[in-house]
Amino acid sequence: MKKGYFGEFGGCFVPELLMPPLAELDRAMRDIMPATGFKAELDGLLKDYAGRPTPITSCPALSRELGIDLWLKREDLLHTGAHKINNTLGQALLAKKMGKRALIAETGAGQHGVATAAAAARLGLECTVYMGAEDVERQSANVRRMRLLGARVLPVESGSRTLKDAINAALRAWISAQSTTHYCFGTAAGPWPFPDLVREFQAVIGREARAQMLERTGALPDLVVAAVGGGSNAIGMFHAFIPDASVKLVGVEAGGSGRPGCLNSASINLGRPGVLHGEYTMLLQDADGQILPSSSVSAGLDYPGVGPEHAHLAKTGRVEYAVACDSEALDAFQRLCRAEGILPALESSHALAYVLRQAGAFPKGSRVLVNLSGRGDKDMDIIEKELGL
Ligand SMILES: Cc1ncc(COP(=O)(O)O)c(C=O)c1O
């Protein structure tokens, strides 16, 4: 495969001024990550600071109800509440070894911002987080967390005031700050080498889960499901299973309100190829190629694009990409809370919603593994409002 590409997708479509820091990062991945005890140091942080390995948890009540054998990979139990910390510890450590003294980041749901702020504090780096003004309002608890962890949070008022605009602002800021600052990108998307770098740091999810399923059930799962925003928790979960032909992989995109013609975030299912944020991938766009605003009850899935590796896996057919809408995710959230005593993030609830909707079509007793990418505490205000509680 051509370097920087997954099939036809990927690449590095950025202004000339951003090429030097991306080339520097590419070199650091080759020179620093395999050497200097980097892996041992990162493994230590993941274990003692973040709380890896995360367990897999069986769901006896839902399994009985659905006639399947349902398991969850518990990334919600990690420090800061989601899988995002796997990536931020990796990038913060790499930045430090590259001699940088500061991190900038974008955030949607606030989880990546909180995880970046925590990793920066732990490793003695300054931290600035760009966040769409709408997300600042709907994820206010995470904004408070970032500030308490010592980060500067800068609301972005341009465009749709969500994740897309936060990424634009962070990329612009990186141009002038590149000599001292690393851009800690939050998902497996963006210009090369970010899709590779983020997948590298998130692949621990699938490596652990594969071994844990073999140990606990004596077999691989029949089906593995994960929610897809930019795509980092899903690619992290899927990667170890891609060579296992017997394992079906399903990524779940956000369908928004679910009404035909209304805004959504299902860029693989409803988009077309184009360029955004430095990569060629599947995008929600109008007939002139202008990016359409996305919409989802879940801030972390509210993005009009997707990482290029997912676009490629969809094209080759190795991964199927389904859609769950807001109301299905809210229903899945409630059912997991009440049946199993676990409060999932709204993002992860989309993955579960797919399983709840489709379970009747699975062979009886199918082993199903869902990536529970984060915990739902951050979403309580939205959920109470949506459900009228
Ligand atoms: C808990 C959780 N899950 C999933 C996502 C979606 O991101 P990604 O597709 O990169 O995993 C987010 C994004 O903020 C998140 O906070």
C-alpha cells in the first residue's frame, strides 16, 4: 500500500506550513517509538496511571433477554473515563521525547480534551484545548475538568461551533507554535501520520480483548461492534480481529434524529469521498463539495468525516458500517443502566443500540463483544433533558 494511504483513502493534504511538523512526527514515530524504552515507559503509564488492562464484562441479564452471549470491553473504567487516555499518554510521551514543551488538542465530547489535559499534567507539559462553543455548552462538566487539570480551554465560535471547527482552529494554531508544541490529535483521522499513530496507541484495546475472549469463553467472538466518530476506539478494537475471518466486525455511525433528509453524522453510509482536515475520506458534503453540518445527540460522534482506514475497510467489505439514531442510543443507554448497572457514554450507546436492534437476526447464543468506549457521567444533563427526567 502507498505510504500514508489505506487503499485510495488517507494522504496528507495540508498547507505547506504544516508539512514540517508532520514530517517531524513521522520521523519520531520511526526513531523514538521503537527505541529508548518508549514502549516500556508507555506500558508503565497505561498500567499504573490509566488502569490497563481493562476487563471484559459479561452481561447476564441482557444476554438472557436477547438470546446471545453479550460481553463489553470496559474502556469506561479507565482514568478520565474513556479510551482517549490510551492515545494521549502515547502522544504526550512521544512529544516529551521530541523535546516539545506544550500540547494543543481539539475536543468534541470533551473526553479527548480531559485525557490530553491529564496526560499533559502528568508529563509536565502545558496544554491548550480548542472546543466548539456548542460543545462547551453541552459538555460543561468536561470543560470544568480540563480547567481543573490546568488546561486552557478556548471556545471556537466559527462554523457549526463543534468538533470540525475545533480541529480547524487547532491546525491553524499549530502552524505558528510548531517548534515548541505537539498537536495531540484525538482520533484515527486527519493528515498522515495521525491515522497510523492514533491506531497504534489504541490497538491495545483489541489485543487485550481478543486474548480475554479466548481465555474467558474459549473462542473468538462471532461479532465485534464499536461506535465510529472519527474512528479511534473502533479501529483500536477491530485491528487485532481483522485477520480473523470468522469474526464479523461492525462499526456504528450516528444517524442523528433518524428522520430522512435530516442532519446526521453517518459519513460512510451517507457521504462521498472528499478532502477535509488533511485527509481524503468519506465526508458529508453537498453537491458542490461543501461540508455539511453533522448532528448527533452524542458530541463525540458529531463529525462529518471519518478516519481513512475505516473508509478503506468499508470499501473492501471487511467491516460493515451500520447506523443507530439518537432515540435508539438513548434507549440502549437506559437498558444497559437498568439491566447491568453500567452507565455508558452516549457514543458507546450507539454500538449497543445496533446490537439491541439486530439481536433477533443473530444465530442463537452468538458471542457478541461491544466496545464500551466510555462512561456516561459526562452525558447526564443531555440524557435527563432528552428523556424528560
Ligand atoms: C466515549 C467516547 N466514545 C467514542 C468517541 C468517538 O471517537 P472515536 O471514534 O475516535 O472513538 C468519543 C469521542 O469523543 C468518546 O468520548
